[in-house]
Amino acid sequence: MFKNIAFVSVFFIILSGHTAPQMSLSANQITYGERLEVSFSDNKPIQEAPDMSVLQKDFIIRGQQQLANTSIINGTKTEEYQLILSLFPRQTGTFQIGPFQWHGETLPAQKIVVRENGAPSTSTVHVTDLTQQDTQQKTVENRIFKVEALIPNENIYTGETVLYTVRLFENSGLSQAQIQTPPSSQYALTAVENGDKMAQTTYQNQPVRFYERQFLLTPQETGKITILPAGVLGLVPDKTKRKLPGHSLFPDVFGHDAFFEAAFGPTYKEVYQQSNALHLTVHGKPTDWNGWWLPSSKVTLTEQYKLPAQLGIGTAIERQVKLQALGIESHKLPLLVQPANNHIKSYANPDKRSNMITSEGIVGTEEITFIIVPSVTGEIRIPAIQVVWFNTHTKQREITELPERIFYIPTIANNSITAQPNNPSQSEQINAPTKEEPNTIVSSDIPNNTIQSIYLWSGGVIIFITGMGLYFLSKIKRRKKTINIKHKKTLLTETQKPSKKRTKKKPLPDLYPF
């Protein structure tokens, strides 16, 4: 009896066209990089979408579309409205879609498993067509759309930064491409400024366009780390829709007119391709390590001196020191210090830090200038500078050093004349003062030739000043005489009466000669 009642109820619901709101998934398991479709259906027109903000942590919400289906069975009209949302997983794992409150009903949650995708084959290139209802990948002939990821080293130590590169090879007319790197709690990714490259090259004996984007990958924990595949999402021309349609020219329910799209321009379809996954092993710091932790495969320390024209007490010596480490960002380098002693005083200018990207990876640089001032004469020693670091290749503790430098600071010379020796030389006897010369010259600190030079220069200056004074005096007298002559001429001219000569007016030129 209950079976009969249930059958009648279902039959009545079908005839009446009433269906409760429902949610369905396009698949229960997908591969990372594939699209997941979440469909909401009801027999009422859809006014708004469910709140999907809870999914933004694990999924990328690409877009949505609405469908309306109408059917008439035995004179009974039924309508169904669908809302389809497109999601892309941010990472692998098991996730929950829902529950949602929609159209006054509670839609139960459903689970979705996102599997990790292995490295794609180099012989065939797969392209995922996101316009299809299914999520299967298909091979597109004579079309290359390949994404690959690489790191220079798969074994690093905590504190190191590895260069992560995503490359794209394509000849399918890709446009509006977006490189997506899924977040992870195991590492942090930062795009390298001005790290994008674009060129024309060949791949599998075919001309392709080559794109490259670089990231700095910093591990957040030790042990085995899986770098999730990067994906490229974009649009390519859909050549299968260029044929002229044979049906009505009226637009479909989405507002697209297939005739005009085929006649006046190609339609585009959304495609997605992901790279290979990478695995990284991060080793921890040795337990017996003390001091600043600087893991690197190559550390260099260089210096350059700038000396004054003459060394002396109080004159500054500049010591420019540069520290560089491969695989280390500049803010992780230790602050360089110039040791001091009793011979010198040392001051440091603010350090300058920068990063440089090379084929081997990132190179952090620290530059600092020390101002060294000698405090004693004679031999001074500028102490050595040492940097202790851990060699990631040899797994050993190493020291890179700038050696100690020795400079000689001379004594300041005394210009005064010292007492003559008991047995002067022949040249000293010739220059010795005679009895006719005044004794004050001998006791003076100024030599004879210096006094003679002063007399000559003084006489020359007096003669020059006297000559210039006489010259300017003659110029002034000539100026006064000229002014007097002009004044007399002016008086004579004013006393004369002006002449009353009549001048004939010249006729104006003829502007119209014809």
C-alpha cells in the first residue's frame, strides 16, 4: 500500500512540474588543474546565486552561467532553471562543497577529491577544453600548449631561497593568459620584479612563442615539500565554430548569435594547462651550529680602499666592503663590522642591500663603507673582517676573510732651521752668513732668498698700483673735458633761432596703379 502511495506521489510531482532545489557536482574526483562544475537547479527562476565565499580559500571561482529548459509532455508544461558555477582547485586534497542555503532550502554538502597530476609527456601535449561539459583532456593536433616548471636545486637548507620558474610554449593563438600558482602552507612564493621574459623559439621542430615568469620560493618548514603544479588559463580561437550555421539567425538563450559570430569573427574557448609537480627536500640547521646562520653554496667577500693624497693623523681612509651569497636574500645576510684597535678609529656608513637574479639563482648583496681614521703615527694595522658560513655542498663550516692591512703614517715634518753641525759640509760653508751681513738674518726663521723674494714682490706690487692709479686719473680728466665741450655746443645751439623753411609734402604712393 505504501509503495502505491509513493508511486502516486512521485507521479503527481512529475505532472505538476514541482521539483525541490538541488545541487550536483560534475565529478567526485578531479585532477589538479581541471575544472569542477557545481550545478544548482530549481523550477523557479533564479534570482541570486548561493553564497560561495566559503569556497574561495580552496577554489578559484571563474564564472557562472544560467540555463532554462522547458518541456511539454502530454500537454503538461514543465520548466527547470539551472545555475552552473565553474571552480578551479587551489591545491590537492579532499574538500567539502557546501552546505548551502538556497531558495529556502538547505542543500547538503558533498565531497570532492583533487588528485595530484604527474609530469606531462613531452611527446604529446594535452589541452583541456573548458567549454565541454566533461572534464576529460583531449589532444589537439598541430597545436602546442605546454607548461613546465623547474627549480635549479632540489636539496636546500632552511633559510635558503630557491628560484622557481614557470615556462609556457604555445602556438595556438593564446590570449588573456593567466599564470596561477596555488598557495601552500609549506612555502611562500613571490614574483620576481621584472622577471618576465618573452621570445620566439622552436619546440618539437615548430615555431612557438615562449613565455617565462620567475618566482622566489622560500620554504616555511623542513622535510619533504611538494611544489604544486602551476597552471595557465587563457583563451584560444575555436576553429570548429567558424562554419556558417544552418538554423535560425535568432540568438540563443545566452544572447549569442552563431551566424554573426561565424561570419564576422572567430569565437574563443577557454583552455587550461598545468605544469609538472616538483619535490623539494629542505634540511635543517646542524644542531651544533652557533652564531649567524648563513647557508650557501658560494660566498664572496671583496674590498676596495680609497686613500687620501697624503696619509696622516686625522686623515680618513675609506674601506668599501661587499658581501655576496648565492641562494640567500640580502636581508638574511649578517651585518658587517669593522673591528677596532688602539691605532685607528672606525665609523660605518649605512649599508646598502640588493638582490640579483642569475642563472644559478638569487644572489644577495650587502655593501658597506667604513671610515677609518689613524690615531697614531708609524705603522698602523687595519684588522681583518671575517664571515662564517655553512657550505651546502661540502656540509662544512667555512670562513671567508678579508686579510689584515698595514699602512705607514709618517711623522709631520718641522720647518724650523735646526742648529748647524760642528763640521759643516762645503755647501753649508758657502751659504753661511758673513761678518758684513746682519746677525738678525741668522737668528731669523726666514731664509735669505725668501726675504729677497718678498722685497721684489713688494716693489712690483707698488709699481703696479701706482701705474693703475695714474691711468684711471688720466681717464677721469679726459671725461670731464669731453663733457664741457658738449655742454658748450648745446648752449650755442639753443641761442640760434630756428629756420622757417617750408618743405613740400610728398604725394602718397598710388595703391591702385590701374
